[in-house]
Amino acid sequence: MAETGFLSGEDPPLFSAKLYIAAMGRSGSTALSNMLTTPPKRWLLSEPWFIHGVMSKTIRARWKEFAWEDRDTDWFLPPAQRNHEGFVRRYTDFLAPHLAGLDAWGVKEVRGDFHEPTIVTIRPEKIIVLVRDIRDVIRSLLEKQSRQNTEATHGRAWIEAYLQTATRALVSLAGTHGDRLRVCRFEELMLDPAAQRSLGDWLDWPLDGDPFAGFESFGRGYEVKRRLEGEARVLPPDAADIINDIAAGEASVAYQKCFGYSS
């Protein structure tokens, strides 16, 4: 990772975030990020990918909500400048000064290999490991691919490989960072206002943003309809077998045990 946007101990400490959320896909991390985002004061950046210098369209789309100047030149680097030196210069001149002006900011990622490098990069005050029952994660991944017609590229083999890395990373991270790290279970946090208030008190950061912000534009409107209207799931006919097989894998079993879920 020598030529990336991740920072190391040898780089200047450009960032000082309030929070980092380590999660996996389909664990409620986007909803939680939205609940923590209330422009123009607080922003939980959803999957900014510091490895690529925080250049994503989704981050730029939310950028506009903070009444900051939005220039094409700030969101494009010539190929010759897409290296560690170029990204550090981008952070120093553009990204870090804006984020430092917020009351609170943080980041969430869902790739297991991004967690520790992002923590080193943004130097968060607190860390959340967000978890969800692995069977529900698999079920949700299967539905997403069915609804968005991505089975060819993100079918069973992709799910299995992704979850092996994601679960192991979260299990490893959960035992580190002392009192500044808290494990949060999706099932409790998303459905229990008391759990939300408790987390907000611990963070000194209210969870009063719109949890469904941007879901329609991401092709996830069906999730909003399910929460509000009880819309039925759309799953492949062999979903039960796939869920059982992946949940029985070594990494999944270790994850379930670590976070108090039944295997």
C-alpha cells in the first residue's frame, strides 16, 4: 500500500476524527452513518475510501449539503498525481481544513482490509464495531443482488469470499483499542431508541439524522418500504441452502460466537 491515500505514522497527523465505524455490508452501517449526519455541523462519511484519496461521487454529493464550495478541480486528480504524495497534498490543502471545521466528523467502511489503515489515517477518538447476525447479513446480500441483478458478479462465491475477510477483520478488531471501542449490535441499535440514546451519550453526538437519506438514489428504496410498509423479501429459490452453508463456515461460526449470536 505504499502508493495509496492511507496515511502512516511517518506522515503528518492531518486528521483528528470523532469516530470510526467498522462494519460489513448489510449490517445497517449506512443507516447509522445517516443518523449521525446532520449538515452543516456533523458528518459521518460513508465509505470514502481513503485508499483512493476520498474522491467518490457519493462523498461529493453530500459535500454540497455543507454549503462548501464545490469545484471540479477539487474532485479530480490527474493520473500522475494519484499517488501518496498527491493524496497528502489534497488532504492538506482541501479535505482536512473543511472537516476540521465541523462540530464532529467520522468515517465508516465495510471492507475488512480498510479498517486498521483508516483508523491510522483519521485518528478517531472512538471506534464502533457494528455487527449483525450473519444469517441476516447473508440474506440481505442475496436480496440486494437479486433486486439489482448483480448475481453474475456478486453471487454466492463473492458473498462467501467477502464475508470470510469481513468477519475475521471485525473479530480481530473487537479485542483492540481499549475503552475507546464499543461493539454495537444492529438488532439492538436500530430498533431500540434507548440504545440509540445510550450510544449518542457515549459519543456526545446525537443520532438525529435521517436514516434513509439517499437510499432511493442507491437503489435501496425497497429497504425503506420494508421498514415502513412491510414489503416482502425477494430471494433466489436456493437462498436457505446458501445461508446455511455460508453460516456453517469456520469464519462465520467464529464471528457468531464472538458477538453473542447463535450459530
